[in-house]
Amino acid sequence: MAAAIHLGYFPPRVETEEEFRFLRRQFLPFGQALKGAARGVLLPMGQGGGGEAVYILATGKKPDLLLKTLAQMLPLLGEDPSNYRFINCQTYFNREKSGKDQGGAGHCGWYNRIGQMVGQVQRGLL
């Protein structure tokens, strides 16, 4: 969902459960999650408005370990880590649950929190 919002396929916010259900019925690659064999594989989704490449990454139950490993490997591969931004969606959602939730309740709230996260990432890319 985050990649679809970032790429402009979906709006960053929904107002009703009907609108959310309509979006969920749209065909999205990997909309029903990824199989275990895809964990740790960067999957290209497209190019953002600023020309940035957008990927998704299934991390399994230990996202921090995988994301830290990827970030530490970039210099070994001759890449500048400042050219990459890894976003741990689960950490973002856990932070929002702890009292700063402004997305609303139910599915709309969940979706709108994703939209808020994407907006923060996009502003950080400017």
C-alpha cells in the first residue's frame, strides 16, 4: 500500500470504509503479502515523482536486523548510504499506537497512517 501511495496510484487518505474497500479490491502486486522465500529480496515497484526508485522489502519478524544489514552493506558494494532511505513501517505503526495516532479508527485509520508515513518520506526526499 505504501508503495502504491508513494507512486501516486492510490490517494494518501480515505474518508470512508467504502472508499478503503474499493482500493483494497484493486489489483496490486503483492497485495496479499509475500511468500517466505521473498523475504530479504528488494522488489522494484516503480519510480516516484522525484525520479527515485521505489522498492518493497518483506522483512519477516526481525525487520531491524535485515534493515541494519542492508544499510551496512551499501558501502561494501560501493554505494553511498545517503542515497538510500529504508523505512521500517512496523516501527512507525508502533509509535503511532503509543498515543500519537491521528489517522482515525478501523481500516480508514490504518490506511491513513500509511498515507501520513508516505507523506513524511516524500517531504524528506525534497
